[in-house]
Amino acid sequence: MPIYIYFGDNEFLMERAINQLRTQIISPDWESFNFNQYLPGVESILQAVSDIMTPPIGNGDRLVVLPNSNMLEPMDDQMLLQLEQILPAIPESNTLVLTRTKKPDSRLKSTKLLQKYAHIQEFPLIPPWKTDELVQQVKTAAAELGVNITPAAAKELAFALGNDTRLLYNELEKLATWSNLERVDVPQVKEVVEVTTQTAIALATAIKIEDTTQALQLLSGLRNRNEPMLKVVATLITLFRQWLWIKLLILDGETDNQIFAKYAEVGNPNRVYYLCQEVRSISLSRLQRIMGQLLELYVSLKTYSNFSTVQSQIVELCFP
């Protein structure tokens, strides 16, 4: 009677895990009888309960999936009582999967009950600023798909694709076919994979660490993808404004992540730790100077759009 609770915002990896279960436990010849997936709702729960208590037909086992399940939300006492009776009685041949984006609320009676029987697994979407974790994700996915990839190529792929996990697996499968499973290095990645995340986030980081060459390469990549320069500069202003607020609060002795998140307008307070690390090596005066230059550049771009002007300003922004 396996029960799985999958949660997180990485929908691709969650779907992949469900499909792996589907392949493992269901006979292809009897899949239409033994695989059921329902939309959220009370009626879906009732139908799923009926299915999960029914032995599989023919060969293989049965799988019932409830995406964004209401079973992980508050429920009335009658439904909870039914659940208490049903969970221990689910046949060993049947598997129930419940999914949701947010972590189940451990205070709910329904969650406490399900936790007694369920395997719980998180599928988080790695934030784009956690580059080390993105590189590790590339290595893990490559190993899973049997792609022999060098550390440098893994870093290049992480930079090219960011946290788009679905695209990562697609590109790794393409690389595996292209290289016949030989060792994949940076030239193969650059030749096969189209860089899709030449983002303003990476550009801001390059400016912050005074890497002029990288900054100009990123700017050219953004231009080649027809990204509006006004939009790019607006994003840079947002990022450097966050860094400026974080630096100011650190120097002011602030330690409350909620305060950091409020003033820097960061939606997730857990990100504050990483932002604090990111501003350790840059001075307050340089952050203030960059903000002033970016605001001037934004105003000038509203008057006329000139890529060479942006290019020269990016070079100046990289100065210590």
C-alpha cells in the first residue's frame, strides 16, 4: 500500500517521478484500467478512494494520482474518519500519489494522518542565483541519463539553461544522441545547446564582480535574443536596488530576515541569506554609484535606444 506525497514547484521532476512509478508498477496492456488521475475536488477524492480500494485488473498493479489534492487541505471530521479507516486497508498492490506545490501543513489533522503512511518527497525548483546547486543538478541529471559530462561542460550547461529542468533533460538527451554517449565537453555544449538564459541576473553578477568580458558577452547574448535594452536595464535596477538595501541594512546591524525582505522587496525571506553573501565583497559606495548610473542610463534609453551607449555604460559599471 505505498502512498507518496510529492510537493514543490518543480513540476517537471514531479511528473517524471510519477511517470517512473507508472512504468514500474503498471502493465502496459492493462494501463487504461489500472491508472487513474483526477482533478482537484471533493468528488475526485471520493472517486479516488473507490479506485484505490479496488484491486488491479489483469497483470500489474494499480496507480491513482491526485494532483493538487484536497486531501492535503483542511477536511471535515466525517471525511477525516473515512480516511482513517481507508488508509490502513489499501491493498498492497495499489499505489496512491498526492501532489501539491506548497509543503503540506503539518498542523492539519489530515496531514498528520497521511504522514503515518506516506513517503514524503520535495521537488524544489532551484533559484537561479544558486549556481552551485544548478551545476550539481546538471551532473545528477547527466548521470541519470548516462551522459558522461565534464565539470566544465556541466557548468556551461547550467549557465545556458538556468533552472529550466525540463529543458535540461531535453538538451542532455540531445547531447547523448549527438555524442553517442562519449564524454561531453564545453565545445559540444556550445555547439548543440542554444543559450536561453543570458539573463540580466547573470549580467548583474558579472558587473558586481567587475568581470567586464563576461558582462559584455552576456549583453551581446541578450541583444542577439532581441531582449529590449530598456527591460534589461530595468531588471538591473531592481537587482542592484535589492543589493543596495541589503548592504545598508547589514551595515546598520539589522539581523531580522523579515525586515531585509520588506525593504529589499524580496518575496521569499529565505533568499536573504544568499543576498547577504552576494554583497559581502562589494562596497556601499560602489553600489550607490552603480544605482545612479543605471538610473541615468534608464532615462536616456527612454529618449533614444542606442546599443553602443548601453555597451559603454556596462563597461563603466564594471569599474571598481
